[in-house]
Amino acid sequence: MEESEKTMKNGINIWALLAGLAAVAILSAFWATYMAWTPFSPRVPPVPYSEPWDLELFYIIKTVVSTVNVTILIFLLAIYVGIFRKTRSEFTIGLMIFSLVLLLNALSSNPFVIWAFGFKLFGLGPFAMLPDIFTLAALSVLLYLSSK
């Protein structure tokens, strides 16, 4: 394969990945918004414990970013499995385990999963979303470097 064809293929793959991540973000935002405003939302705190600074926007952003993190980690795990099949490197096994552990972390902190098990999110304010945003920044760098 020529160098220009390989570069073009990588460019198309990156745009397809970005389009997929955007679609995941939009779908999770719609669903999180729907869940935040339904009268039977499991996110509603007990009445005496309501906090005025605890905005639904924080949890919607957390849901979107956490879902994008899960998607990126699935892509990273697939990339590392492909690299391992070619190289059989122990370092790649370490990267696969690292990605799997981060995937479990992202899944366990995802509000969709928390809501599915009947637990409620409230009282965290902007700290609900900040760790996920930092994780997204780190995963974006890792995905960029791994896709080259």
C-alpha cells in the first residue's frame, strides 16, 4: 500500500471514529435529558435533601462524557487486541489490561449503569463531571497515539 493511500485510510478512520463518538454523545445527551426530566426519574433526591447548586446539567454532562469514555475505551481495547495479534508483545497485554480496567471504571461510574441498578446521583455539583472530563482528555491523547 502506498504511503498516500495509508494516510488517506487513517484520515478516513479518524473521521469515522469522530463521527461515531459524536453520535454516541448526542444519543446519550438526549437520553440523559429525557431521564432528568421524567417525573419518575431515579435521580430525584429526597425532598429534605434537595440542594439548589446541584444542577441537572452537571449530571447530563457526566452522562455524555462517561458514555464517550466507554466508547473510546472499547475502541482502544479493539486496537490493542489487533496490535497483540500482530506482535504478541507483553507490553500490549499490559495495555489491554489497563484499557479493560479503565473500561470497568468508566462503566461503574456511568450514570446509565448507576440508574439501572436503582441508585441515585445527587449532591456532587460540578464534581460529578470533572473526573470524567479529565479522563476524557487522557483517553483522547491515548487514542490519538494508539491509532497512528
